[in-house]
Amino acid sequence: MARRQHLSLMVLLGFMAFLTLTYFTVGGSSAERYPVKTDVLRSAAEDKTDIAKEAQKGDFGLPSDILKGGAIAPKLENATIKAELGRSSWRLLHTMMARFPEKPTADDSLALKTYIQLFARLYPCGDCAAHFQKLLAKYPPQVSSRNAAAGWACFVHNEVNARLKKPLFDCNNIGDFYDCGCGDDDKKKKDKEGSGKGAGAGEGAALKTQERKEDGGGGSSVSVEKEGSVWSSALLAISMKVRKLPKVDRSIRPPGAMFRTGSLTMRADGIHVDMDRLKKGEVNMAVTFKDGVILGADSRTTTGAYIANRVTDKLTKVHDTIWCCRSGSAADTQAVADIVQYQLGMFAMTNGKPPTTQTAAAIFQEITYANKDRLTAGLIVAGWDERHGGQVYSIPLGGSLHKQSYAIGGSGSTYIYGYCDANWKEGMEEADAVNFVKGALKEAIKWDGSSGGVIRMVVLTRKGADRHLYLPDTDYKVRHE
């Protein structure tokens, strides 16, 4: 029995010795088995520390030249999409500035400045982006406060408007025009902070103005918050102009002003005008010629026997080379034209190509026919497109659609059917077509009491739209720009 226990102990000791020997000869230490693991962990820790340091510096690990590169997108050829893109982008920027903090942190200011620089590079219109980058180089983004950001955006927007020959925006109203969509909490917080602290976002400048009485002077001084840019003086001038705008006494009405009560409007001189009966007593026409189409119309708008407007522009643009002549109720025709203009813009954006004249006429016809019992609208749609060239469509009262070589409409058209039949020629040159339209409109103005004023024309060809204006002072012989 003792020998059997001794043998068991010897077997157990031998097995333990075998395990110990195997561990030291085969396994080794974890550091020897996985020598890379420590290096990886050490490298990851160092990278994390470097990233944290870069973030504290505000670089975010971005290459130093990423904000200075040129525009990425190619040139955008479609004028309609370009205009729609521009309007949407400016609304985004102005709303973003309106929501920017009054007292941003350094990280907030850096984020906005970086966004604007990247926005200029990535803007989908290449030539627009290049021009915007030049503006950024000349007028760097001002991001020290909400006032500075909103004022900078308005100033740069006006620089673009001046380049495109568009009306300049009154920066005094930018806060009202671009509603930031602030909630009640934001508004209450703003009210508690007090109004009048610094220049408002609608003052159009990165300015902090404070008026203080001078000893013995009683005047006011303006202090400008500079951010190292060259345009602070320009914004100061703008701000002074805005601040000194005279107040208009709305109780004083100029001669000819109208007082509205319901549908009845009475002018200051005592003449009553029924706005519900405001009509375009007129003559208008459109003709095809060798290279395109010409639309023409007089400029008189009447309500009964009263001439409400002598210089109305009855030629309405619904797309780049598609226009319409409007006759009937002024309100009805304007509303229909606005709807069609919107629909054609959406068509161009969706399909990536401009609409045809036939498409525009079909939309006009669908609207007028569906509302034939509610509308008083006679329309002539004419335009030029790559597929069909110059085309003219007539849509009389009732909403029917007729394609014609030339079309005339309005009360004055009754007097010129014989003139048009006698003088119309297919495939006329542009000069001959202009003289034909001008002669027909002159005859209508001469005989129709509801037609008159100036003669307006628009020539639509492959080159685009060319406007003409002829005055009665020169017997409609001299073209005016």
C-alpha cells in the first residue's frame, strides 16, 4: 500500500515538471510572442495625442492648402438652374448668419470661416465659385459675432448684385427678409439680453455702434470693430447711410395716390377706380420670321373709360426664349404667367434642358381651360427653341390652343385683320418683320380707343431676347433702349 502511494506521487511530480518545461521552452513571454502589439498601442496613443493637439490648435488635421485651392466644379451652362441655385445658396448663407451665435467661441468662428472657404471651392457653378473666391480674398469672412457675419454676407451679396447689374439689397431690412426661424425660447432670450446692443443683423455691417454724448458737443461717435480686413471703412459708410435714412410720413400721400376700400379704389383727386374691373384694353401680336419670332404690344391699361396705366409692359418672360402677350384681366393673366414661369423653371431643373415653346403653350392651355369659367385671359405664347425654331401659339378666351404663323389679340385686333392679311409674308427677314409688327400696332392704336401708349417688342432668336421700345413722340420711328 505504501509503495502504491509513492508511485502516484512520483507520477504527479513528473507531470508537473513536464508542464513547467513546456511553458518555458515553447510559450515564452507575451511580449516575445506579440512584439508588434506594444508598438501599435504606443503609436495609436501618440496619434491620439497629436490629433488632440491639432484640434486644440484649430487645424483639425486638414492640409494647409485645402482652403486655398481653386473651384472644383466645371462651368454651369443652364441659366435657369444657375439662377435658382444662386437664390437658394444666398438664402442658406443669410439664414446661417442669422442663426450664428452673438458671442461665438473661437471654435464656432473657425468652423464658420472654414465652411465659407470650402463652400466657395465646392459650389456647383465653377465660374460663380471662382468669382466668389476672389471676393473672399478681397473681403475675408467676418466671424467675430452674428452682427459681423450677417453684415459681411449682405455686403458680399450686394457686390455680386452689382456685378450682375441687379438692384442692391437694403441691408437695413436683411433681418426681416431672411427670417432665421428662431423659436420662442430664442426670441425671449434675445429680448432679455436687450435690444440695441451693437448693430443689428439687419444693419448690414460688422459694426458695434454706441452713441455717447460728448462734453459740450452732444454729438455721437461710432466705433468700428475691425478684424484685420480692408473693407471696414466701406461697411462704415454703408452703416452711416442706413442709419440716416429719413423717416417717411405715411399720412402724406403724393398726388395720384390711391385709397383702397374693398374693390373700390379712390384716387386722391377724387376719381374712382374699380380694381375688380381693371382690364388690359389693348392690342398685342406675335409673328414668326426667318430666324425666330417677334412679340409686340401697346402699353395702355384701362378700367372702363379710365386709363389706369399708360406704360404697362404686357410682354412677359416665362423662360429664357419663351415669352407671352397678355390681354383680358390684368390680375388673371399675371397670375397664370407666374404659375407657368414656375412650372417651366421646375421642368428645366428636372430634365436638365430648356423647355420647348410647345410645352409652355400646353401648360398655359391646361390652366386656362381648366378655369375657363373663372378667368378672363387671352394669351399669345411665342418663343424659339432648338427643336422647332420660332413658334407662335394663340390661346383665346375659353382655353383652346391654336398654332399659327402669326397671331393678334386684344380689343385693337379688330381693326388690323385686313392690314395683317395684306402685308404678311412667310419667312420675312428680321427688319421686315419688325416693320410689319410696328405698322400693325400703329394702326390699332390709331383706331382703337382702348389701345395706346408706347410700342414694346421682343425679338427671340438663337441669340436670346432683344427688347425694342418705340415712343409716340417720334411717330414710333425711332428705337429707344
